Amino acid sequence: MINQLTNDNILAALGGVKDPEIGRDLVSLGMVKNVTIDGSVVDLTVELTTPACPLKATIENDIGEALTPLGASLVRVDWASNVKRTFGGPAANLIPGVRNTIAVASGKGGVGKSTVAVNLAVSLARDGARVGLLDADITGPNVPLMMGTQGAHVTGNGGRPNPVVAHGVQMMSIQYFLDPTAPVIWRGPLIHSAIAQFLRDVEWGDLDYLVIDLPPGTGDAALSLSQLIPLTGAVIVTTPQEVSLLDARKAVAMFNKVNVRTLGVIENMSAFICPDCGSEHDIFGTGGGDKMARELGLDVLGRIPIEPGVRAGGDAGVPITSPQYPGSETSAAATALREVARTVAGRVSMLAAPVAVATA
């Protein structure tokens, strides 16, 4: 085979390799960097749109197949990442260092929304992203307990608090300023003011993703967020049962009304896997998330099985997706949650991709 490995030939060949999620080639997206050639060995860097990319193996395989006909005997891919911002405008100045904002919502309580938000944030951080987690459930904050930071002392200078950090995630919650046993009995204007302060005054720094755990329902917190900052999108958490789906539909309708895109549906508690025999039991029904997604033209981003470790990890302040949780690597629920996080990151990358320029 004649060696045709030149920089121009390599870039031309890689012009036919597409990012599987965005659907455009790596070269036009500016993802190919630092190409070097040593005989028949090619080294190059691919700058991913998210460190949580779920399709690295596919991209690497496609690159190898594209360069082999040019005479490459070995292709070594080094990975980098550059998460793009999905919004701009004056409202974005409230959170200047934040590139993407992901609201986690549900129509009703008890579906595991905070559990999903916490594990989404931990999973993204574990994959190498810079992640913040805002507990916007002002009257029922659960993030400090689930992240093992109850009683944490908030520090800062000049009235600007620093986030509390655990499991690689920067966090803020009203619970850090209150007696954990004290109820928060606030009307809408106070809730709006608290969320605005958490966005404006906290030293978030540079974040690839700010995950926002909303309270259940369609009330003040969700409306405040949509008014204060641009939201990249929302994910809706539901269980398969009809009563949960009914309220989840309302959450989607609310986001539509305030012009916030819904990234998709996460079906939590989709099935119980018996730890003794391995059989699955559909305690809350089956197929509900798929049905709702079809009705609303959305995608199911993932299904999380019922597993005792999810509850145990949340109660102990060690989320099941954290490497600190014993058995995280073998947990079906942890695997599902980490895949959900990568899928969500992929959806965000698609929104941030530069607009393709039409050619004559």
C-alpha cells in the first residue's frame, strides 16, 4: 500500500467522519487538532464537545477506518474537550462563567427528582466536566443530605459565598444557611429573591454545566429561573405510573409556555431487579415513559431501575454514581444514571454546535 499520509489528505479523509450525535464531520466542527505523522503512524487530538461523550469508541473506530486506506498502520487518538456555551444575551451576564444550565424537574414529588439531579451532577463531574449543583427547592432542600454536606460551613468574601464542594461538584443550597430542622415558610417573592441571589452572588467560577434541582410542580422556582437566566433545557423525571405521567405532562407544558426546551424524559423506578434471583418486577407499571414521550414528541433519555443502593447512597451522602460508593462499578442503577448523564451532555452538545454554513 502506497503511503498517502499528508496533513491535507488526513483532513480530507476525516471530513467524512461524523460526530455521531451532532451529525456533522469532525473537521468542520473544528474537533481535529495537532495532527502529526511519523511514517505510517498518525497521532491526533480530537477535541470533544463534552468530556462526557458516550461515543468515543465509535469516533475512534471511524477515524481508524478513514485513515487506513491512506496507509496508516496505527492511529493514536488523544482526547480533549471544550464544552461550548448554549446561550448569550444580557440575562447570561448573571452567571458569566456558566456555559450550560440544566433544570431537573418533575410534575410531582416522590419520583426521585433530587436523586436524579444529584447523580447527574456527580456523573458529569466524574467524566471530567466542571459541574455546579443548585438546590432550587427552597422549601424542601435535600441536596446537602444526599451529597453528605449537611452542616457545611459556607465561606466567602465581601458577601459572595463560595460553593460547598463534595464528590467533585460545587453546590449551593438554602440549607447551608439554616438550622437543618427549621422549616422554610416563604411566599413566592422570597423564593424568587433567594434563587436570584444564589445565581448572582455565589462564586460559581467557570462551569461546563450548572444542574438545577427544581422543586416538584410548576410553581415559583421554575418561573423564577426562566425569568432570571437562559436555560439550556430541562429534563423531566417521572415514574412509569399514570399519576406521575399526568403531572409530568404538565411540567413539559409549563416549560413550553416559558420557552424552555425539554431535552427529554427520564423514567425513574422503571423496574425492581431482585438481588437474589435477578428477575425484574414492574412495581410502578411499564412503558409509561415511552408512551408520554411519544405523545409529546420527546425522547426517553434513560430508565433507572429500582435498587436499594440508590436510596442507601442518598441517605448516607454518597451518591451511587460516586466512586466512593462501594459497588458503584457493578450497580445497574449507577450504570443507567451515568449513561443518562452522558446522553444529556450529548443533547447539550448538539444545541451548542455551530450552525452549518450552506455551500453552493
